[in-house]
Amino acid sequence: MRLIAAILFTAVLGLASEAALAADKSHGIAMHGDLKYPAGFKHLDYVNPNAPKGGTVRLSATGTFDSFNSFIIKGNPASGLGFLYDNLMYGTADEAFSQYGQLAESVEMPKDRSWVAFTLRKEARWNDGKPVSVEDVIWTFNTLIKEGTPFYRFYYGNVKEVVKTGPLTVRFNFKPGENRELPLILGQLTVLPKHFWESRNFSKTTLEPPLGSGPYRIESFEPGRSITYKRVEKWWGRDIPVNRGQYNFDVIRYDYYRDATIALQAFKKGEYDYRQENSSKAWATAYDFKDVKSGLVRAEKIKHNRSTGMQAFVFNTRRDKFKDKRVRQALAHAFDFEWSNKNLFFGQYSRTRSYFDNSELAATGIPKGDELKLLEPFRDQLPTDVFTKEYNPPKADGSGNIRRNLRAAGKLLTEAGWVIKGRSRIHEKTGKALEFEVLLVSPLFERIVLPFAKNLEKLGVKLTVRTIDPSQYRRRLDTFDFDVIVGGAGQSLSPGNEQRSYWGSTAADIEGGRNTIGIKDRVIDALIEKVIAAPDRKALVASVRALDRVLQWGHWLIPHWHIKYDRIAFWDKFGRPSVTPIQGNQFLAWWVDAKKEDALKSKLASARK
């Protein structure tokens, strides 16, 4: 009887194991909940499936470029290289986090998401006519892990192995542990051609135009000055659902300018066609020129509902002067956002207080419910404020008088051992003065940093500003050779693995990594894993709010500001879809309207007579 029972028990275990491995095949994956688009859908809702193909669009970039390999840490990659390639899956702009087949025709995974498999489309081709293969996928993954930027090692760190399981099917097996986002992360994989790269050194920069499978190829370029992409007329993926109605321009050209100010002047002269404006001053003062007034140029605000993420003055906590949280908190009191918004930004911005602002993921009030349950085990490792107060950055009245804030800052600095001697803030033990440099890549930010410096001077703190070229800037960021930068992190509506690279301890010391702050905190590491393992949307929201709250009270940075719309300007030659998705304006769904372009040329010719 015992033998029979043992056999039956083993059989039951086998059935349970098979049930766990049973997989559902689908045309797409949703992180949480259901897919918006059913199997057999024809196109995305925010495109015009009948958009005409043709025309040229001219865009701008700043700085320079010296490489067509954007996957490695070396070099300055050219703008627009993403046009050359396809991914396994395509992420939509009208869902929180869903993907549908691009190179992959279908995707399958078990209920526990312990692995994911993609079946490639038979018709998928490289632009030299050769089929996209499983071997290409495997080679790409292994090469990015070995030779790509550090980001890939963190992003794909939970993958145990990648194997071929069929003529067109590739399977990624995962390491133990919950990471429900991982199938979607693998869906984002940009696939590279093994037969092109295996005879070349992937780890080096190159100006040899690479082979891709995407909608465009490099037609011509001048190193550091311009690059032109031409639409692949017989692109294999033109009519699959996620691509229909997109990539409508025949030619996309990027011209490089030294900085944003020169680029703006070039736009006003008609040297390029479309511009997304990031400067509030420029938006308020630079778009009243005659071609805007006559309607030849249109300047518009397009609302969005995406998370604005975090832009901030970012402290490098590898520097001894910033290791004490009280110092970071004190310096934040000297930044007068309200005065800057009134006098520099023309009142266009809202103050950022959350790493996930403009979304349900932002931590507000005091923690309760599921969020509180997540934080409770760490109570003795966290500041009391995490549980008793809502975080908000220091506030002023906009008059420029911030004496109250400066008094609070002075008290914190003194508590941290930084005392006034003469007119300087000196550390009572080391005798060193409290001074630091803000490293910039654009001179536009100097007007924002200099008033901050004047406020710090009243505290006895010296701030200097240095603006350097993009190549130097990138190298100094990669090696963490800075005191303070303007940085932060963009955020999606479904955060996950990428949080490890932003704030995780293991990312803090890896050259070229995204943890520019240098955070090493066990509580933050634990909460990141809760975010990654969240089984549903409710759990995700609670875990992200808990992470957000702990980051807020760490005073790792000085939050900046955000807007809830995209500011765009363009010469009136385009058509565009009537629907704007939650992620905002989707320029690659626009097209050149031949009648508008002819009318624009005619009006410009008449104006120049």
C-alpha cells in the first residue's frame, strides 16, 4: 500500500509540474490585466492606417556623433539608430505596459512566468534579404550581456539561459525568484544580425553603416554633422499590425548643432521641420516670430498622461561631502523653485515631489494599507518621517526671500558638523570648506544654477558651474567624475527591472551604470524586488509607492519640475492622427501632407520675393 501511495503521490507531483509548465500562446503580453488589442487586430488606434508614404522630414540633434553602435559604452552614437532595427515585440503607447508581436509572431509562457518563448515570423528579413533567425536572437542576447553597456547585465540579470526549441522558436529560461516583468523585458530585445557582426569587433565604435531589419537604413552621413536615413521600400514588416500607419517619411535627416540655442535659430530659419521644445523661456519668448504669426509654423501643446519621472540636481554620494543626508537636505532648502518658476520659467511648471509624478504610482499622504505593510518590516531602518509625514520639497513664496529656508539649512549643516568660519562653511573635523561643482552639458541651465549659487553663498557654501561638451560629459558621467549633475530617471506606468539599475546597490560601482547617485541601501534593494515581483496592478502600485516614499526621504537629490503636456513646433507640412495616446504625441505616426507642403513652399517663395 505504501508503494502504491508513493507511486500515486509521484504521479500527482508530475501532473502538478506539467500544469505549472503548461503555457498559453498569444499574440501579445500584458504586464497586468488584459490586452487592449485582440488577436487579429489590424492596426493601433492612434495611427492612420492609410497614411500616405513619402516626403522628407528634417530634425535636429545637438553635440556630435562618432559611432553607429549604440549598444556599447564607447563613443557617441548617432541620433535615430533605433530606426534600423526591429524588436521581438512592440510596446504600445495607449496601455500601461503591453506588447504585441513585431519580429515575433507569437509568445508563450506558463502561469508562473518562469520562462518565455517567442516564435519568429517566417517573413521576417534582414535588409539584405536573409531571414531573421533564432540564432540571431541568441547571439544578440549573449553579446549584449558580454559586451554591451552595463544596463543589459542588470536588465537581463534574471535570465538563466536562452535556447533554441524549434526552427523559429527561442526560449528564455529564468533563474528562481519572482520577476513577472521579465517576459516583457525580453520582448523589448532589439535583435541584431549575427552574420553581419560575427566578422566585426562589436566592442568598438564604428562608422560603418550596420545591417538592420527595421524600416530605415543609413543612406548618407557626415561624421559629427549630419545623418540621413532612407525608408526601406520593401521592408518586410510594413504591413504587420503594430507597424501599419507608422514610419511614413521616405527620408529622415538629422543635422547636428553645437547647442540648443543655435538649433532653435536654425529652426526659425527653416533649416529643419519639427522641434520638441524643452526650454520654458524659449517656449514663452521665442515663438512669436513672423512665420508663427502667419501660420507657416505651428506651436502647440499636446497633453499626455504618462509618468513624468524625476529630473533633479543629482548628488554623487560617492563624494564624502554628500554622504550625510543632512547635508543633502540642507542644500535643497537653498533652491528656490517658486522664484525660478515665476522669473525664469514663466509659470509653466509644477514642482516635482515624487519619482513617479503625474501617475497613481506617486506616494502621497502617509503610508497605509498594503503600502504600510510593505514598509513595516523596515521601520527600525527608516526615518520616522517615512511613517508620519508626507514628503514635500522646501517651498517659498516666490518673492526671492527664503530666509526661513536658509535658517533651516544652516541648522542642518551645523548638526552635520559644517560650521561658519568667516564667510565659509567649514567642517569642524577636517577643516575643509563645503564647496561643489554642478556639471552641465548645456549652457541653458546656467541661468537656473546661478541663482541657486547665490542662495548657497549666504550659507557659506560655494557652488561653481562648469559646462562641457557632450563627449566629455558622457565620459565623466560614466566614470562618476562629478559632484552634482542635472539628471534623474524617466519612468513608465509599469516600473520593474530598470529600478535596479537606477537605485540598486549592485549598480552603484559599475562604470557606465545608471545609478549615478551611488545609492547602496538594503531597504531600497528589498523594495525594488517587491516591485519586480508584484503579481498584479494593485500590488505593483503599493510596492512602487513604498519605494517612492523611501527614495523621497533619502534626500538623494533636489527635485526639479515637470509639465503635463508636450511642447512642439513644426513647419505646417504634416498630417497627423486624430488620437493622442496616454504616452503623448507619437511623431512617427505623422506623415508629410503633399498639399500642405506645396502650399508651404508657395507661401515661402512669395514671402522671399
